[in-house]
Amino acid sequence: MPQGKPSVVPDDGLTTRQRRNRPLTMVHTGTGKGKSTAAFGLALRAWNQGWPIGVFQFVKSAKWRVGEERALRVLGDSGEGGTVAWHKMGEGWSWVQRDLESSEEAAREGWEQVKRDLAAETYQLYVLDEFAYPMHWGWVDTDEVLAVLQDRPGAQHVIITGRNAPQQLLDAADLVTDMTKVKHPMDAGQKGQRGIEW
Amino acid sequence: MPQGKPSVVPDDGLTTRQRRNRPLTMVHTGTGKGKSTAAFGLALRAWNQGWPIGVFQFVKSAKWRVGEERALRVLGDSGEGGTVAWHKMGEGWSWVQRDLESSEEAAREGWEQVKRDLAAETYQLYVLDEFAYPMHWGWVDTDEVLAVLQDRPGAQHVIITGRNAPQQLLDAADLVTDMTKVKHPMDAGQKGQRGIEW
């Protein structure tokens, strides 16, 4: 990982301190493993800084992220670092009382809540897990997402994971990593394993 | 992330159960961000399974991984999941009493301990953070690493991170992800940030 030295000093009128605390939009995309695990690994750093963390899990499978969720809940409840609020679409968003008709509607409801939380500066790190999909599928308007992120107040960092992240998102993001699959055990017939896939 | 269905059923004489619990060698390499954070994200899943986790941090900077270390120590001490043993080269390996002459010697000492722990089946997940470098630099013999991993007993998973992972390691690994840098804030003059870089 690069450390310390920026390769360019930007002519943006900001002080180093302001620049150092600039909110980042980060994207983990690509077909390889590690997009979400790296986002949750980053959440450990945020937790250590005492930041309030909001996770929005835009996936439906109940089995996914069970380990990450339990670990982050234990950390959030430990009183030693930041707090953790974990929201999952799979069981229906907790703040939505009525039945949602479709995954599309559920994804939109999730995004509406993210917008409210950004406006209220509820969290300092937002993990929008698998949020690239609803954008890719057109369920959530990418241009609107970019406008909201562009105008968000304060120093709220946002990380978005998922394959097929729209090009406009990559263009607008501060950090983009493509998790490129070189080799995966399932290519060799390996089934998903406890402790590895979930 | 792919789930469930392997694309090939191998003719290896193993039952599905045996194959499901096969120890994996995983490598996160490439120039992008997320190699180590994804490894520590994976450690959350291992912790949730109650596995003993051994982290060997083959880096010298004191600032690196402070968030991950504190989070994993809190999790390991919580009594709710697996245990965590965190070993770091930066401050001198805890089991080495004498002064080490060089980073090369320190890296070798770390690898010797990993070998002992693999033989004793001390952990179920080994995070060998930045271990690709000592192999790349020839401080630790890659062929020996591969032979030790090949012959390790039980179901001990090993994950190795770092740029420039040797090709033989990639060939022998079960899972390889290349974290490909598409865009990094430092390219635009952004300095490293708390909660993001450490």
C-alpha cells in the first residue's frame, strides 16, 4: 500500500489538513473475491477511530455476511471503538413496516434511507454492500447517487461494493479497486466453505 | 461472489464433505488497495466460526494495521468467537529474545514460527500479511514455502498478502485475487487518512 507521499500536490485551494480529512468515495468492483471483505476490513480501521459506521447490505441471501455482521456487532457493542448500525435488505429493512413488493423496491428504500442518513450526518463510514448492482440494473439512478454523494455534508466516507459498477461511478469515485479473479477454488470444483465464503 | 455451484466436479476421489473442508491457500496480490483489508475481512468469518486465528504481520511500520489489530484483539478476547494471536515483526517477534540483525533475518524467523505452528496445527486460519515480499526478495525460499504448505496437516487455511507474489505461489494457490488499482486518491494528491489507510 502506498504511504505518505502524494505524487501530485493539487491546486485546489485546500490546506493539507482539509485535504487530509476530505470525504472519500471508494468502490470495490470486479469479478474476484475480496470486494466486500476488504470493505469490512476497512470498517475495522474506522471502528478503531471511534467512527459511527452504517452498513447497508443490499443483498438478499441470509447466509451472506453473517460472520462480518456478528463481528461488527460485537465490536460496536464493546464500547471500545465506534458504533455499528447494520441494516439488511434480506430480512426487510428495519425501518420499513409494510411489505416490499420486489427487490427493486427494497433497493430503492435502502437508498432513500442512505440519503436521509447522509443529510443528517448519521455515520462517518457508510458501507453500501453490493450497492453496485441496483445501480447497474437501473433500480437506483446512478446520476442521482452521484449528485447526492457530491453534495453530502461533512466528512462522511462512503464505500460501495459489487460487480459491474457503472462507469460514471468509477469516474466520480476517489478510489477504485478492481478485484480481478486470477483463480478461484470453485473453478477447480471446490464448494463454498464455512469461514471462507461466509 | 459465486455461491454453491462448482463449475467442475473433480475426479479426485474425495467425498463432497472432504472437499468442502479442504484447506485453502489464498493469495491477495496486485498494486491496488484491499489486499490486507480483505484478508482481515476474511478473518471475521473465521472468527465467527470459532476458529483460532494466527496473524503474522511481516511489515515494519508501527502505524500499519493498528485498527485491524485492535479490532481482532477485542474480538479474540470477547469469548464469543475464535481466538486471535497477533504476531508482528515491526516490534520484533515476541518469541525471539535476541536482537535480529536485519529485516531479512526477522522475516526468516517469522517463517520458522509459521512452520512450527503449521506442524503443531496451532491455528485454523493463518494471515501471513505482506509475506509476498520476503518471498519476492528471496529472503524466504518460495519452493520451501510451497512444500511446507503442500504437506501441512489438517484443515489449516493460509492467506498470503502482498505485491509481487511469486508466480510459483500463484500457480500453487487455490485462490488468487489481483487487487488492481484503477484509481487511488494519492494519484490526485490526497494524503493518507486516518480510518482509511490505517
